[in-house]
Amino acid sequence: MRDADLISGGLADEGLARRLKALACTAPLHDLDARKAKLDWADATVYQMAEIALHTIDQVTIAMDFDTGAGHEDVVRRLQPFIAAQAPGRGAEEHLRVARWVLDNLINVGTADRGFRRVYGSVDESGAYRRRAFDFKLLVELAAPDGEVYLRSSDEAINVLVGALDTDVESAHIAAEVKLENLISRGRLADAKLAAEQARYRTVQYGETLRAKLDATRRDVRAVDWADEMPELLDSALSHIEARFRAENAILRNITRARDEAEDPDHKRRAAELVDIVADCISRHTQLQSRLQAAGATFRAEQDRQQFSGPPRRATLDLFGQLLVPSLELPIADAVAPVEDFFHAVAGVEVPTVPSLSSLVSLLLRPAPERDKLVGEVPEPELVPAEQTDYYSDEQWRRADELLDLPEVPRRLSGLLAEAREADPRLARLVALRALHSYSPEIGAAVRQGDDRTLLAVDDGTPLEDDDFGGADLLLTTARIEREGVA
Amino acid sequence: MSTTADVESAARLISFGMRPKQLPGRDVVYADLVRRYGEDSAFKQLTNSVAAGLGLMVLDVSTQAGAVLAATDESVFEIKMDSYARQSKIRERRDTEKVLHGLVHLATAALGYPRPDDLANDTYIGRVSVEQVDGVVREACRILDERAAKAEQNNDPLAGAPELEQAWRAYARRPAAAATKDGRLASDTTRGMVSRALRFLADQGFLVQVSGEQGGTYRTTPRYQIQVRELAADSAFEELLELGVVAVGDAAGSLRPSISDTL
């Protein structure tokens, strides 16, 4: 067997790419936990950031219905109790900041696209290995009709959250339903609650699909296939609702009874929670059903409104089909020329402003106008990841730590350098740099990070005699930090 | 033979054309010159020559729209895409910004004149809004995405060649809206770009704001129709023909029914 066959046999299947993409969706969550230690405004290591992130996505998903999603502040407010439970000792302000940090990172504020990109490899039909980019978002910001910006969970986020990766919505739904009935008959309410929540997410997904199709219909009836596809979707959604109504009403009856009969207060409470969730599910189904019933009427009304036109009287272009869509399909590099031509022609003419001397003088003498509160556009930073951040190895850092641990007697830099050079020539440089850094130690930062000691360097005027380094032969010592309020 | 007075009149007609919000219906002198342009072929030629000397092209002169002018290449009256689109230091990013802005303008015209007939009909007045323009492009992106998903091979963009990424992917990836600290619409979101384009076109006298609904609702002016019909659509179309990505359509002219088949 040739190498190429081995690769295509083991690697090139679509399932691999799908799994890599699914894996990529979880990366931003892991990334939060990896970066939490580097936050300088708090020691955030006590927080389980991935948990908070999942909880955030939950909150947004639950708040999604047909018209709006969740407002930023609402989400932050709902997150706070959950965050407070993780670190009850910390202040409410810090909890708030953690909530905002997680939310901003899930949106990925600071990048132009506000999304994430992972590179994955795949083997194309010619057998060559290609690196491809997978772009995805977890939380999407959208504008409501009133101009407010609100949040929705992306399909990727819902899939990651529900764990229904690459499965059929309909069949997963039935599976969840069967599981739920099983769980209730065995009395396992905690799992039942989870299954009920999953069922609710799927209902939300159904609603999303329908909403997108109806929106498309309002713009252009011809963009949506109302001959086959939409009736099928409406039928399956309606039969789905019918089944869910029956199932959920049965569940509601059973659990309400379980709630009333339960002796154990914990069981009673959990059953009550489940009753709430199921009741919410039922109200969502009702909402979906009323939209489904109105869908046909929307189509007919839009068809009447967007009535078909007569034949054109002179030859003109179909702007949408002959200009917009072909331009969208072009690679960016090729698309520049046609769209620039269009803009150039459609923008019209601009009369260059010529300043006259007399008005220039009065212009210069005029008092400065009050600054508008709203500044111009805020430039988005274009960040390029650093190639290699660790110049020194962990081993070198550890040895430098050992050398610079000087709790009792201060030592000269020259002595330390000599000792370091014996062990490793590069270590001497690290020691010298750290000594220099501690000449002006950041006591404040050390206190904030919760360190119990810091390195201090003092210059007593002795010059450093060394082949590689020049300057003062610093006196180094370790200073302990005592804290008020820490017993 | 043209006299000095004729040249002055011709230049005045052009100067009226440079004030896009001034219309013949509201100005007797302007209306007179427009009528003369239509009736007197010597005056028409003279006006065209004066315009050509200034680096301008007379697209049309009509009572509804007035004198509609376009700048020729390298003219002082030209509006460059580079000065309109946000400047970026990285070349690929600059191209992306330009393409996104250009697409927004294309979509505005496509929504203003949804059928070929509307563009040809002098009395047609279209309506566009920020929400709809963004919606039209996103809808087209969604259709292209579905079409791409149906295709057998994997056509996710290559990681090493951002300039080969298809334009619709760049548009679809850009957020529609983003919350800013001061509650305004962020300018590099697609809705920010659309509302910028519509305001710009309104300043140029191509659109008139009707209401603030749907992020700003505008109606088209006859001037915009002439600009799109006589110049913009053709020059972009020629570029696309050269790239070989569109075929000349038949009399029905619309590609939309064939797109809906792929859904």
C-alpha cells in the first residue's frame, strides 16, 4: 500500500473534518481557563471559566425566541449568582467583571469579525494535504428593530452545548423523549431535568429555522421553496409539536404527582423545577404552533405583494442575479475590480472644496467647537500571535528561582552571575535580567497576585566587573511581604 | 457658432448638476437650461464638450433628475474607493474592506431596483432600508452557503491564502451588529457599513430618507436610477464578463428562479 492510500484511507474521510470542527468549537472554552491566570485585575484561577462560559451560552439560548435574544446586561446579571457561588469570598464587583470578561470572550470582542477561526487539515481529491480555515461564532450580536443590540447563540454553540454533534434533530429528539420517560419511571429526576432542557433547546432550533425561512420569504418569495420544502418543514414541525404536546402533558401530569407525593424535600424541589421547565416547553410549543399556522398566510400575503412583473421595456441588467451574486462568489482578490468599478460609477461626483483665504482666517479665529461625545470610529487592533514567547526553558527559570531565593543574607550580582555561568551560560543572562527587573520591583503587582515575597535589588555604587554585562554590582535580597488582614 | 453666452449657460447647467439636491422643478433657470439641452442639439454638444474638458461625463439631462454627471478616470471630481473604505495597513484586509463596501453598494442598487423592469421604468421609485440591504446580502450568502454545503468537495477556505476566500464568506463572517461602549452601531459591522452607504448616497442626492424605521428607510431618486442604469451596472458587468463568471442573460434576465432551485 502506498503512502497516499494510507493517508486517504485513514485521514481523508469527512467524519474526521466534522469531528475536528466539533472539537474546534470547544477550544474557546478551554482557552478561557488557560488564560485566566494571566488576568491582572484579579486572581481568577478560582473561577471555572469553561463552566461559566457554558452557563452563559445556556442563558442566551434560553432567552432566544422568535423575535429577540438576550441583552448583554441581562445575561451578565443572570450569570452573577452562578459566579458568586464559585468564589463567595470575592466582591460582587469582581464577579461582575468575570461575567463581562467571559461574555466578551465568547463574542470575541476585539477582532473585526467577532468570531473564531481554527485551522484544520484535509486531504483533497488529488491526495494533497491542505490546510483549511474553519470560521465559527459562539454568540452572535444582532440588532433588534428598535436598534438595540442583543445576543443569540450560534448553531455551533447550540450543537456544542447540547452535544448533538452531527446528529439528526428529529431522531435525537425522539431519543431524548424516550430517555426522559425512562428516567421518570425510574425516579431519576436530575437526569430528567437535563433531558427536558435538551428538548427545549431543540424546540428553539426549530423556531430558528422557521424564522429564517419566513424572513427570507418576506424579502423574496422566490428565495424559499414553497412548493415542496416549506410544506414539508411545516408538516414535520406540526407533527413534532403534536407529539411533544402529548408527551409533555403526560410528563407534566406525572411529575406534578411526583412533586405532590414526594416526601424528600430535595426530590420535591427538583420535581418542582422540572415542572417549571416542562411548562416553559409547552408555552414555547404553543408559540411555535401559532407561528406555524400564520406561515401560510405570510406566504400568500407576500406573494400578492411581490407580484410578478411584466416583460422589461428596455434591456437592463438584473442587478441581483447578474451582479451581486456573481460578485459574492468571486474570490476576494478578483472581486475588488468589479465592485470598485460599480462604486466608482455609482458614487457620483464630488466637488473638491477649495478654501478661500478670507474664510480661512475667520475659520482659524473661531473658538474650538465643543467636542462631540461620540468620537469617530474606534480602530480595531490587528493582533498577530507571538511566534515564540518562552526564550528560557522551564528548567532555566527553576534554577534562576533557586539562585535568587535569598531570604537571609544579601548577595552580590557578580557572585550570582559566576555561579549561574558555571551551570549554564544562558542562565547568567536570565539572572542578570531578573536582577535588573527587581531594581524597581512592582510591589503592587506582587501584592495583587498574592505573592508572599519579592526580589529586591539595591545599588551601593560598586561597579560590576563582568565580561558580558556592565553597570552596577547590585545587592540582591528577598523581601517578605506581610499583609494586613491575613491572619 | 457658439457665443460666450452659450458657453456660460452650458457651464451653468453643469454647475447645477454638481449640486445633486438642486432640481429643475425648483429652479426656473435650471429648468430652462434642461429644456434647452433637450431641444437644441448644438447646445447639447457644447455642454458635453465643456463637461468632457472638466473630466466629466453627462449621463442624462431630464426634468426629473436634472443634469446627471459622472466623473471620468483621474478627474478631480472622482470619488475614490480608497478614500471611502476604511484604511488598513495589511493589503488583504484593505481588499476585504473594499469588497465589503462595494457589495453593500451593489446590494443597495439591487434592492432599490429588484427587477430589471424597475431599472428601466423611469417612474419607478424603490425603497431600501438598512435592515433589508443587510438582509439581501445575508440571504444570498445563505443560499451560496447551502450550495457549497451540497457540493461534494470540501470548500472551506484555505488557511494560507486569504485573498482566495470567496467574498460571501467574508461578508457572512462579519457580524451584523456589535455593541459598543457608547451604544452606537459599530462602523465595521455590516449594518454599520450599510447605514454609512445609505447616508452617503443620500448626501449625494441619490436617496431620500423617508423614516428612521429598520435602521433608516430611504427611497430612490431618478438620479440614482440613471446613475445605476447608464453607468454603474454596465461597468461592473463588463468587469464580470471579462472574468468570465456571468453569461449575457436572455430577455427574461433574472437569475433568481435558477437560484431558488438549488435550495
